[in-house]
Amino acid sequence: MYIKNTSETPFLSDINMVPLIDVALVLLIIFMIITPVMVLNSIQVQLPQSSSEKQTPTKNIIIAVKPDGSVYLNNEPVTQGLLTDKILLLMQQQPECAVIYADKKVDIAMLVDVIDQVEAGGMHNISLTTERRQQSPALAPAS
């Protein structure tokens, strides 16, 4: 049996793809924004605090040092003996700097050893990351 369309607009028998594409693009943008944050925070270290704050360059080598002595290079565990060799390989990509996320409980001698290995790998622009120190209300500048 055939049903006659009494209105003047014809039936649309195809699927409208525009809303689907809009949703897909919004999800893509959300994942592009969230992914770098998830990658940086995948290795948990308690950073020391500092009064100064500086933005780190976008193209860099990420090194995390945990209090138990484990070292991570770009979120992958690495033994300290191989750190220099892996830095040498990464230097072919011409990174801007090496950013070290060292836990505040890390022994200073171990941190100096990691810095020496990074410099031996050819990276001399090294940055230590800290958290911004919260000022007490008595020390806050008057505005």
C-alpha cells in the first residue's frame, strides 16, 4: 500500500551527516586538549615549590625522577646507565630543552647525576620544574 504525502515537503530518506560530523570534531578537539595534560601527569611526583614560574618550551625532553631512584624518559622507565644513550638518540629530533620533574624527596646527589647524564647526552638547556609557592596573606603584596 502506498501512502501519499499530503504536505508539500518531500520525504527525506537519507541520513543527515552534519550533526554526526559536528559531534566527532568536538570530541576530537576535546581529546587534543586533554591528551598533553594526561601525558604530563602520568608519572606522579611531588614537585618542590618556588616563587618564580616560567613556561616550558613545547618541544622538549621530559625526565621524571621519583624518590625511589627510578628515572623516566618521556614517560618510559630507563636505567640511569642508558639515560645518556637515549638522550643522544633524542637529540636527533632537535629538542629545545630537557625538563626535569624531580620529586622533592629525591636525593640531591642523584639529581645531579641525572643532570650530568643529560648534559653528557648533548642537551645543555635543562630546566627543573617546580610548583608555584602559595603566599600567605600576611606576605601578599598590597593591591
